[in-house]
Amino acid sequence: MAQPLSADRLVEALRQEGVKVQEHRSWRTHNRNGKGAWGPVHGVVIHHTVTSGTDESVDLCYDGYSELPGPLCHGVIAKDGTVHLVGNGRANHAGLGDGDVLSAVIEERSLPAPNENDTDGNARFYGFECINLGDGEDPWPAAQLEAIEKVSAAICRAHGWTERSVIGHKEWTNNKIDPKGFTMSSMRTRIAGCLKGKPGGPGPQPKPPQYEPFPGGDFFRAGRNSRVVTAMGRRLVAEGCGRYEEGPGPEWTEADRKSYAAWQRKLGYSGSDADGTPGRASWTKLRVPKV
């Protein structure tokens, strides 16, 4: 049985773990304790926000909305790895979930698949919302994943828990999908590695990103059908250069050419150097993820 960390102790634990902390408004006294129990606590639940933009996401998680007042979590983990603390006490984040899952967390054993919503998770779990659209396409930057790892490790270390005390919202209830874009099993492996070291020490280092090598200008011609084209199109959209009415898709089309030409112009090319046919230099700067 663990009593919740005080505001001061939570901040101390996070900073000792090397987490960049931002205290938001009156988070130290912001909670839903008047609506139900807060503690004893047994673990951490990781969520994604289904939003974009740091300021807007943090304010939403602090304020909540008419159907669900804030705080909607204890902290918001931004893309740059900063953790914005928005609540201290009971928060509207986990809702009802499976009591068998809670038992497994308490006993730190393998999780059963959730099939009931019979237990109040808001009373028993810390909650952290991670800024991500949750569509499987929005990237998870290395700094953000590292912050999730270190936030979880900090709380586990403070309570003497193992990585098995950290779960995803989708592991708590069968009517949620978050977090989407990485697996909780891989995150627990990272947390376990972090806990083996000293607070603030480096955890397992993420593998460096792998990018598609330049396939040559002749690759990009009418009729070409490849996952590389899809990956390229998604990067062009992310760079604000997408000129697609539909897609992008695997077939090289005029929309791809126009989108790539917009990328070339963004890099400062003009005339025949911005004709929409990829060249080695512009392709290297686009950094198309390896497929």
C-alpha cells in the first residue's frame, strides 16, 4: 500500500531522474479529491491526448471540459520531453477499468486482458497524458519517449515499484486504444533498464533513426508503385509541402511531383532545379523513414 507522493516529493523525484519539469498554474492544489478517493496508489497509466500543440494540450488537461472537469491527468508530456504538471491528487484520467488488472499491477505480474469496467482507476493510478494525435501516424520523438521512460521510472523508484507497475490506458480498459504508436511492453523494457541505473543516469539508448537511401531519379516515374513513395509523401505533408487531394499513396503521381517541387522550393531551389524530380541532396534533407 503506497500513499501518494506530495507535490514537493513528486517534483523532487522527477528532477532527480533528469526530467525537465514545468509547473503549470495552481497544479499543487488542483484535483478532484472532493469527488472520490485519492490513494492508496499502485501504479502509473500512460495516455495520449489526441491533440496537438503544447499550450493548448496543457490547458485542456488542466481545465478539462464541461462533461469531464480537470485535471485530466497529473502531468502532460510534450513532444520536446518537458513534463507539464497540471494536477496533484485525484484526476479524471483512468476512469473505470478491470479490477483483475489492478490486482496484477499490485502483484507486479503479467497483465490479463481487460474485460470488465468495475474498478475506479482515478483513485489508484498516477496519470500522464502524452501529446500525440493517436492516429498511428503522428511521430513519437525520442525526447518524448525518454521522458515517458524517466517519469515512470521516477515514480516507480520513489515507491519501490518495478516496471510492471506502469500500464497503458488500453491495458486498463477494453474501450480505449491509448497510447498508440509504441508498445507498452517496449516501454516497460526501457523503464526496467532505467531503474537498474542511478537516478538521472542514462537508460537504454534508442536506436538512431534509419532513412531510405536515395533510389535515383529514374525511380520516380509514372507507374512506380512503392511504399517508399508513400513514406516520402507523408514526410512532404509533415513539412507543409503536401499538394494532395487524396493520399499520399504508393503510386508516383503528379501530386507527388508537385509536392516534391514545393519541398525543393522550400530548400531554396528554383527553375529546373525545382521540377519535382527528387535529387540526392534534397532527398537526404527530407529524411524519409526506412520502410
